[in-house]
Amino acid sequence: MNNFFEQIGKLLRQYSLRQRLVIIVIFIGMLSAIVSLVLWANRPEYEALYTDMDPSTAGKIISDLKGMKIKYKIEHNGKTIYVPTEKIAELRLKFAQSGYVGNTVSGYEIFDNAKIGMTTFMQRLNMQRALEGELVRTINQFSEVKNSRVHLVLPEEKLFEEKKNGSASVVLFLKQGKFLNEEQIKGIAALVSNSVKGIKPENVVVVDTNGNLLSENQDKNNVLGSAGNQWDLRHKIEAKLQKKVKCIIENIVGSNNTVVEVSVDLNFERIEKTMETIDPDNIAVISEESNTESSFNSDTTQKINEKHEKENIITNYELNKTIEHFLS
């Protein structure tokens, strides 16, 4: 070994100092490249275990990976977890069995494991959970919906109490770049209201994960009808007029040779008027009360017999009236 270093020293002495430095730098560079190549060839290959996960589920999986001492990488703000390729299939089966991923929402099968002696409260709670689970499964079938949550408020029916209506809240986790139109939102509200007894469509609230209100309460007295709000009504009228005007002009100048813009101003003032008309000539008897009092006076000494009668009649009348309510 000493002879080897002596020979290297003699070889380097044949060169100048600058040449020696160049040789040493090249040698170190080659050695570093070889080491890096060896490390790169022996590094484990990583593959995505799960992508686009919610934080709670990702945290549970990472805790299990640490417990099993398995290397992992996190990307995309913690939504994607990478593990070594050779362990990918085993880990997916393990976490699927643990219930961390997949369809873990319980529906009516929650009653398959019903225990004997369950209280009425637990039965009602399980029924509510089953309804929520079934609705989640149905809503998740929408192509734009990635996941959803449904919360039901079902008031308890009590004897001698006025029946109360329930309510529901739906939270939608939409897929990236996907949106639901107004008719689909109304369809979800109708789906929930017709699936649960005692819930009306106007008592269903639909929001997205950003807290944006997607549904609007339907007012029965809304003069706009199915238009929903003033902006929608104005937009629909403008689109209808624009289509008509464009069709008329294109018949003259030819197709695709026109640009039509329509703007309308609508008066949304509401006038409510109530009229009450009384007819004095048309009187109706609503009740009549008659009281008769009789008394008899007898005097044997003077041979006088007197009989007295008194009648009292009370009659209640009501005038005929007409009430008209106008809304314009």
C-alpha cells in the first residue's frame, strides 16, 4: 500500500502545481459521480399510495407508516403520499381493510348489527345515520361530486304538540374544475326533501367546501316564479329578446353576420293592496237567544189568580263583507 502511494507521489511530482490541482479536482469529481450513481441506483423507487386525500385521513395513514417504520414522502400540501414501490400493494390492502379509504359510509346496513335492548333514542339516531349515509351515497353518484356530507335535523314528534318541519344541510366536495348548475342544485334539494319525511325543499341548504351558498330558499310568494331572483329574470328576458332579434336580422343579412346585444330595465316594485267591502243591505243573523220568564200569583182570600210572563230575545247580526287582496 505504501509503494502504491509512493508511486502516485512520484507521478504527481512530474507535473507542475497547477497540473496537480487539476488532476486532484478531476479525481474528486469522478469519485463523487461514482458515489452519486451508486446511491441513485440503490435508492428505493416511490409510487403514489393515495392522492388528493383529506387531511384527517392522511394524518392517520402517516401515523401508521411511522409505526411500521416505512419510508414515505408527502407532496401537494399533504394530499399525496408516496411509499416504496415494492410495498404499494400491501399497504393499499392494509389501509383499505382498516377503513381509512374507500366507501366507509354506512347506510341501512347499520341495522344488521342491531343489539337487543337498544333504547328508542339509539334507534332514532341509527335511523338518522342510515338516512344520511344513503343520501351521501346517492349524491356521490353525480359526476361533478367527489364526496359529500349530509346533516339532518329531525324533530321529535310529541303528543299534543304541533308538528314541526325538519331541515337538512348538504356539503359538496366538487371535483377540480367541476361545477353544478342551478337545476342540479334544485335537484339535490328535491332529492333530500323527498327522501326524508317532514323536510321541505326550502328547508334544504346546499353549500360547497369553500362555504359558498349554492341553494336559495324558495319563497312561495315570490312573484318571479321559477326565475329565482331579479338577476336571473332579467338575464332570461334579455337572452330571449336577443335570440328573437338576431333571428329577424339574420333572415336579412345572412347567418353569422350579426352581433346583437339587448339590455332591459325591469320594474321590480311590489304593490300589495287589501280591500274590505261591507254591504249594509245584506244582513245575516249569526245567533239568536230567547229567554222566557213566567210567574204565578194566587190570593185565596180575595180569590185572585194572576199569571205574568216575560220574554227577552237577543239577536246577533253580522254585516256581509268581502275582503280582496291584490299583489302586483
